[in-house]
Amino acid sequence: MSQSYQYDVLIIGSGAAGLTTALTLPQHLRIAVLSKGDLASGSTYWAQGGVAGVLDDTDTVESHVQDTLIAGAGLCNEAAVRFTVEQSRNAIDWLIEQGVPFTRNESSETEKTHFDYHLTREGGHSHRRIIHAADATGAAIFTTLLARARKHSNIHLIEHQAAIDLITTNKLGREGNTCLGAYVLNRETNEVDTYAARFTVLATGGAAKVYLYTSNPDSACGDGIAMAWRAGCSVGNLEFNQFHPTCLYHPQAKNFLITEALRGEGAHLKLPNGERFMARFDSREELAPRDIVARAIDHEMKRLGIECVYLDISHKPAEFVKEHFPTVYERCLTFGIDITTQPIPVVPAAHYTCGGVVVDQDGHTDISNLYAIGETSFTGLHGANRMASNSLLECFVYARSAANDIAQQAAQVSAPESLPQWDASLVTDSDEDVIIAHNWDELRRFMWDYVGIVRTDKRLLRAQHRVRLLLDEIDEFYSNYRVSRDLIELRNLALVADLIIRSAMQRKESRGLHYTLSYPELSAQAQDTILKPANADD
């Protein structure tokens, strides 16, 4: 039987952004944190690299800002960049206070900093400014914040809850467009529950699962972006999908990322014959921004007809490699690859969604009492290409800002009145779920082929034609059968794919992560791609 719940704050997503918001909010507020799967099923847990910030006396805010602006290919919102970088030290100090076990400097280190913690360097950064916990930073941060959240009686952590749609006054035929909560599929009871909330926060991560090859977990389906769009929110810069250059290429390895920190510590990219090739594409070689490295690898693979290239750190001392990259070392070893003596086979894979739901400095969306943070959001920080390790930083800075804003607004926002329950009276159980599996596979394949690392107008038109047909099929299926997690995710992925294609078709240039052979040059003027739904308020 369906249930109805009421909270002060409903947070959809249990990763870094969601947990940070919950922990920063006042403890007198009742908070629900929903996870689509297990609490650790999001992207945060798998993040290897670290958190970028101005932490060392030799580094400056201005340097970090300029590096970000350069990586963003002229499309970053400088105010958002400065806000994020200026808040970096406070955000990281907060993480340290929570007890995150970041890797400390050792007396044997040859490169010492004026900060107690070891800092590494990644592509696009001019300084060592990445604080990390070996090569499992995401796991260290997630487990620490989760343990903290479990100690707060006002924070309710609820697993296996798949949000379907936001509930707004506009959808209910009431005045204005204010978010009142969400309809959520309880995957343990298979019933759709109603969550009423004074404030709702979308922290559902990105949409890299729209591509056939991705470093992301299965949960990265663009749920928050799709729900926000259907509710009337604008989205921005969804054509900029970051492909991580180095994911492990092995038939038994699923979604395993080879951290950029290997290249930061001197790993070389090589062809099968052992030849290095990055110098032909950029003077920064392996430390060039990710879009350049990914396109270089893609070019070499297509030029030579090879299935992968190789990342080689075997020229470094074995103990150095094992100490700095224990997770990568152990995981590769399970596939028979000893990275201290052998190169790692790697390929690019969809990794990060730079665009998302348009928000301001406090995470506000176009809809009252609805916030979006983390990879779900479009803050203007990343521009046309996210710089390494700025993503986790964005999560913490904007989550804390959104939480502080909610705390200030809480006294003026009353609890929503009784909300109608989900109506499933006109649907039946499906006996053709094979349609979902087929459409899921087709969608991800044509997105990879036509809307991937290199695009053309012809490819985009083909993708648009196919996605529109899929949307019609999915809409008919959704209208007639009971919802399931697979159907919810497919519906969201297809919608986000359509938004990505529409955004890509509007950009008549090559900039950052959007590279098209139809318009290979850079436009003189840099403009964001903003899409506004027809039901949004002007």
C-alpha cells in the first residue's frame, strides 16, 4: 500500500552533494536522504582522484581561477569560478573536520608543500593542489560523511527509492510553480509513495549512462535533470559531456576508471609499439586537459584501427606506484596486469556531465523551493570542459551554500498541504519488459556513435530522429504499464539524450568537449546553450 511522508527537506541522492547538504542543515529540520539503490551506489564512492583547492602557500586563488577558465575554453562563468575557488579552503577544512582521512605528507617526500597533506597535480592544473586519500578519495569521503549522517537522528537515510517526478503547484493546477515534494517508487514494496517537503534538493548526479561506454555506475541516468525539465526548469550546456581519457580496457572490467593522477605523477600514454604520441597534439602532453587527451586517443585508435592505447607508469619505482595507487594496482592485478612492470590498456569513456539544471550561487532552480547541486546542476563553473577534481569541490561548496540558504528561508516556508497520492488505477503489469532492454541498448549505442567524442550535423540528425521515435515508444509504455526502476531510468535517459542532442545541434562551433567536423573552428563569441521548457514561467 502506498505511503505518504512529510519532511522539512527532501534530498534526492546520497552522494557527496546530498550528504554534505544534510550535514550542513540545522539539526532541528527533519531531513530525508533518498538513494535509488544502496547508499554507496552513486558516483562519489568511485571517485579516485581528489578535491582541488588552494591549500598550499605557493598556490593562489588567481592561479586556480585562471587554470579553470583556460580549461573551460572561454565558457566558464568567472563569478562562479571565483566563488567556488575562494570557498575551496573552507570546504576542505570542513571535510577534514568531519574526519576524512586524506593522505598526509611523509618526511621522505621529495616535493614538500607548506600544507600538512600530500597534494598531487592533474591535467590542466599549474600547481599541486589536489588533496586526496591515496587513489580512493571518493570512498574515503563517502564513508566518513555517511558515518556522520548516521549519528544525526534528524537525518533519515532511505535506500532503494527511485524518484519518478517532482510534485509542483503547477502540475496540481495551483497558482505559481513551487516544488512540494516528489513521487517515489519504493523498490522494496513496488508501491509509489508520496514525499511532501518544504524544500527539495536534487543531488542525483550526472547522465553519463546515456553512452554505451562509461566510467559511471549504473545509477547515472540523468534522473534529476529529467525531473527538473519536466517540472519546468531550464537546463544549460548539456552538449558538453566529458569523456575520461583512461578507463581500463578489459572484457571483464566494468566501468573501472584509471585515475588522472597517474598522468599527474608521470605516466606516459603510448601506442601498441611503445611510441608516445601526446606531444603531437599538445605541448602539455599527458597533462593536457581531458578533452584534448580523449580526442588524441580517439584519433590514434581510429587512425591505426586499434582497440586501445596504453598508459605506462612502470618506469617509476614499484614501491612508489603501490603506495600512491593501491586501488589501481590491486584492481589491475586481478586482471593479470602488474602496473609496476606492464602498461595498462585504456580507452576513453563517458565520465562527467558538465551541463545540467540551471542554478544560481545558492543552488536555486527556476522553481521555488527546489535546489539542484553537484553534477545535476549547471553552475557555470566548468564551462566547455571540467578541469580535473573541480567536480567534488563544486559539490561541497554549493551544497554548503544551498544548505545555508535553506536554513535562512526555513522560517518563511510552511509545510505543504495534503498532496494527492499517485494514481495507478489505469495501468497494468507489463509482460513485455524486453522492450525496455532493447530501447536502453539502442539509445546508448546511437548516442555513442553519433553524439560522442567527435560529432557532425549528419550524425546529430540521425540521433535526433532515433531518440524522438524512442521517446514516443517510451511514453506509450509509461502510460499503460506500472513503473519500474528500469522504466524510470529509460524514460529519463531518453529525455536527457534528446536535450543533449538539441544542445549539440544549437552549437555551431567546436569548443572544449563539443567537437564537430561540421564546424571545426571556434566562434569569436562564447555563449552558453540554455534550453527552457515550454511550461516554464517567463
